[in-house]
Amino acid sequence: MGPGRIARRRGPVGLLAVAIAAACALPGVAAAADAPAPPAPTAPAAPAPASLRDGVIAPGVSIAGVDVTGDTAQAARAAVLAGALGPKLRRLVVDLNGRRFGIDPRTAGYSADLDRAIQAALTFGRSQPARPVNVPLAERVDRARLRAVLAAKAKDVELVPVDATLSFRNARPVVRPARLGETVALDPAVDLVAGALVTRRHPDYPLPLRRVRPAVGSVGSALVINRETLRLSLYRGERLVRTFPVATGMASFPTPRGQFSIITKQLNPTWFPPSSPWAAGLGPIPPGPGNPLGTRWMGTSAPAVGIHGTNASSSIGTHASHGCIRMFIHDAEWLYSRVQVGTPILIV
């Protein structure tokens, strides 16, 4: 092969060598040629939700029906207190048969967890697109506290029952009838008010009543004994039932005047002599025909004075006894079955 051909084949190789040498003489160009390729461009990162960045509630969120969109915790608290929760913190008016009084909800044990609701409202919309949501309020009523409040309030408005009483006027019995009392029926009232504190559907709430019976619902018999007319009258309440002739105390042993009652009853009594000079030496007399008390004894609260039958029936209608009230035996037996221990007696 001739020299001219060889020169043509080396030409390109020489050019390549010149190019490489030139490249080595330019360090900046070499660095660019040896560096890795830059990464492909990426999309910018999404901004954090506003509720995370700014501590505000996401759009479309309500608490107990109050829209708190964009509110801070403090603003949400004010909005709910002015809206849904505010009326529930006002006094609840209750009515006991026309007598009205108010109950402070917090004193009565009502509470609502507003802090928890606000925290839940701040959470919504952070991890997912905003959507309408209503956060409920957790409400509760301490029933033990409510019961104590109602019991205390009831004392201010309840009607105290009135016992029937019997007194005497112008030698006749006068009856004041009994009256039922009224108070709060606590168990159903707690149920009613506990619900009312949460719902507040009405301006006031009538409380359920419980009737309270008086200790003495009626009066029974009463006796009026007239020393002047020598009559014993039996009354049933204010109604005269029957009048009997009696003997009362002689002038030296008068039957005492005043208001007394029957304190004991004895069937077929034994007569024991009182500690008095006129009974000195007289022994006890057992039941029987010779007993001066007859067959029935109704002892009174006047000392040593009783109403009884007598074996001396001729003394009836006179002042003949040592203070007792004597009756015919059959009359004393009839009366005995119609009076009780405690029956009031007026002696005039």
C-alpha cells in the first residue's frame, strides 16, 4: 500500500487525538462532560391545610348546628356559647301547681363538653377534602345533684299537710278538717328536668306532684259533760249522736272542770279505793254486782276521775259521786264501745 493511502487513514485519527488533547487542556469542559445528568424537574409540594397552618376550623364544619367555618378555637367557643349552648346555661323555669321557681343548670348538674367538640371540629378537613359535618355536643346531667336541688327547692314551694283538729267553743266541739299537702314527686321530676335541661323545648315545665297525707285525717268522738244539767253528750265530730243522764261529784268532791281525754279503758274493772280519807278501810272490790264501777271503766286524764257504770242507779241525775261521772250500766256499756283512748272530753 502506498504512502498516500496511509496518510488518508491517519487523518481522522489525528484529528481525534487533537480533539482529546484540546479537551484535556480545558478543565471546565472536562468537568461538564464527566458530571451526572441533573434530576428531572418535579411538581412543587402542596400547601398544608389552613386548619393546620393557622389553627382555624375547616369550611363546612358546625358544632351543635352553629357554623364555625374559619373560626379559631376561641372564636368557635364564643359562637357556640352565643348560639346553641347559651340558652341551655340560662335558668330553667319549673312550676309546682302554680308556684314557679328557677333552677340554675350548672348547679343542678348540667354540663356540656365544649372543649372536646372544638377539638373535634379543628380535626375535620385536615386529612381529607372539606365536607359538611356537624360536631355534636356531649351533654350530661348529674342526677344526684339534680335530685338534691329539686328536694331543696321543693321545701320552698310545697304545701304542708294540715291535721284535722277538734276544739271546743260554747260547750260544743268545733272541727278543723284535714288538708292534703303537696310536694314534688322527686323520681319522676328528676327524669323530667334532666331531659328539659338538655332539650329546652318549652319555656317552663310543670313538675309532677305527690300528695302528702296528714298524720290525722279526721277526728272521731268527743264528749261534753255538763255538771249543771247533769248530762253527758257524745259527738261524732260536730254532730251530736246521743245524750245521757249522769251523776257528777258532790259539793265536797266536785267533778273538775276543763278539757281532758280518755287515757284508759277497762272491761269488768276491779275497784281499788283511792288514797283519800273517805275510802280509808275500804278494800278492793272485784268485778260483780257489788262493784261500784259497774262493768265498764273509762279513765280520764283528770286525776282519779273516770266515767263508769254504777250499782247505785238511783244516784243518776244528782251530785253524788266523789268526782267521777256515773252512768247507768247499760249506758256505760253502750258508750264504752264507741269511744277510744284519746277521745277528748270537755267538762263544763
